[in-house]
Amino acid sequence: MNRKINGEEFAYDKTWSQIETLLKKVETRMNDIKIEILKKNTRMSMRDQLLRDYKGLEGVSNALRWTLGDVSMPVEEVLGLRR
């Protein structure tokens, strides 16, 4: 079933299993980035990019958790309104 919203087309064909798998991949990548940031030999410019990547993935993780119905993930946190 496809649906258009504001001119964009959405397929609605992802399974819960696919969403859960993506969340696991995102969390694994976040852990890899955290390890890289904590290494003493990581250059400052590289750390800055790693931190940006981490924060981006944190938003993805929050959105996927909300989508899956995580009761500890309020919409305010997904929108970045709660710190």
C-alpha cells in the first residue's frame, strides 16, 4: 500500500523485524563511534565528525525506538525538545 503525503510517496512495506534489525545496526554503529572517540590517538578534527555522526545516529535510534513503541521514548525526546 503506497500513500502520498505532501508530494512524497511512502510504501509502508517495512516489517517490525526490519525496523528492529535497523535499530540494532544503528546502535552497533553508535558503539563503534563511541569507542573511536575515546581512543587517545583520534585527531580532534576526526573527533568532531565522529561526534556529529553519533548525534545523528542518536536521533535515528530515538525515532526507531518511538516507532517500535518504546514506552521510555517520549515524542519530545524524538523531536529534541527534552534533554
